Amino acid sequence: MEDRVGELINGDYGDLHRSVLQFLISVKSIEFEELYVVFVKLVIGCLLDSSDEQTSDQDSHLRDLLAQSRPEVPGLNTECLVKTIVLINRQLSALDFEIVETLAQDDEKNINVSFVNTKSSASVKLSTGYTEKEIEIINQLIDRMFEDPIDDEDNLTYSLKHSDALNLAKQNTNTITDSQNFINGLEASGWIDTVKGKYTLSARALAELKSYIIGKFDVLSAENLRGTVSLCHGCNEIITMGYRCPTSSCYIRFHEHCRDLFVKSHRIEQCPGNDCDASLDNMTSFY
């Protein structure tokens, strides 16, 4: 069986790759561990579809595996899924789509896999399934999150209170009920998450809208202290929840796990910002 699995994984783009892609298109975003379970079952399905007289003895065992909630197949591991995604992305590159893996901001063990549109226009990314007015609401929500993330008390936040999000939505809807239903729909479809009672962009949204957000609002850095988009100093991805340097004028931000890894690998506890001597132990959390 391992030989058959190897041929399937190391072969050309085929039914397995199309099945994985179709699944990701349908769910848009999923945790890597959950995707791997689906991947194993898709592999089993492909093996059953390609069975013949020489492999028929394995079919009964494969069907038993398919009935299990988390089946294990000899010769199959997470690296096989990664290799499959790489080959799918080669096919997608000319179509402005990509399957991306992003580390969850609040959990170093949680990797999200998302099917995203790589075009820079937010309107293009959001056009499917949303009216012009609804796209305008989404753009306004993003603007409110990223235009001025520092409040009057010098707190950094890339999230919105429920009431603020509803008020924005109400400008382009008929009733408060319509507004709530629309916001609920954004959350159900994976564009926004609720974190500590506030709305923030989801991992999928950050992955898909990364180029748009950076292009519109500019990145906060040593060269551009007026930028409003924060990047994690560890992984260089957009960060909307994590830790900021206690020096208000400093641009350094970290996810918690990225900060811990930085301290461990560099063996320093001083902020890496230019001319900053603050301690990383004193960083302030934000969300």
C-alpha cells in the first residue's frame, strides 16, 4: 500500500489534487489538523477508485479505514499534504489564487489553511456573494480597524465593539436587525471573528486581504512611523492581537509565541527596535 500512496503523492497533478482543491474552495479556511484528516480520507478514496485485481485484497482494509474518524494510512503523513498543496499552488498561480498557511495569532500550535484570492483589490476579493452596499460596509469596517488603531488612551486595538460595527452596517441597511444579520453572516462565512467581545478580522481575511491592507494603510516601521499596519517582528505577518513595545513611539510588535521564540533564539530580552532599550518582559498586550 505504501508504494501506491507514494505514487499518488509524488505523481503529477491529478484527482487527489483536484479533490483537495475543491474541498478548500468549499470551506475557504480550515485548521491544518482538520484538513489533514480530510486529506487522508481523500487519499483513501483515490486508492479505492484506482483499485484493480492486484490490489483488491487491500480494498476491504481501505473501506474499514474510511469508516474511521481519524484513519491512518501507512506512508502518509503531514508532509504529504504540504507537498500536495505546493503542487496545487503551481496550478493556481496563473489564476490569482493561492492556498496559504498562517499561524493562528493566539495559538502557536494552530495553523490555518485558507484558499485565497491574491488580487490586490478588496472589491474583487469580496465581490462573490456580496452586493455593492455590503462591500462598502466591509470596506468601512476595515477602514475603522486600521486607519487609526491608537485610541485616546494610547491603547492599540484592531478590533471594533459590537455597537460600533452595527452602527457602521446600519448606514447601508434598512434596520438594526438587517445590520446584525449581516455582521453575523460575515462571522459565519469566516471574514471576522469575535475576540474578547469585539469583532476583528479573521486569519482567513488577513491572509486574503494582506496586500490590500498594506497597500492602503502602510506598515508601521522604523522608516515609516506614521504607518498604521503592525507586522510581527518575528514572523513578519500582519498582527492584530499580541504584544507591543511599552515605548509608545516604538514600532515593535510580537505574537506571544513569536516573542518567546525570539527571546530564546537571540538570547536577549531587550526590544529590537531602533534606539529602544525597553524590556520585552514589559510588553503590553493588545487585541
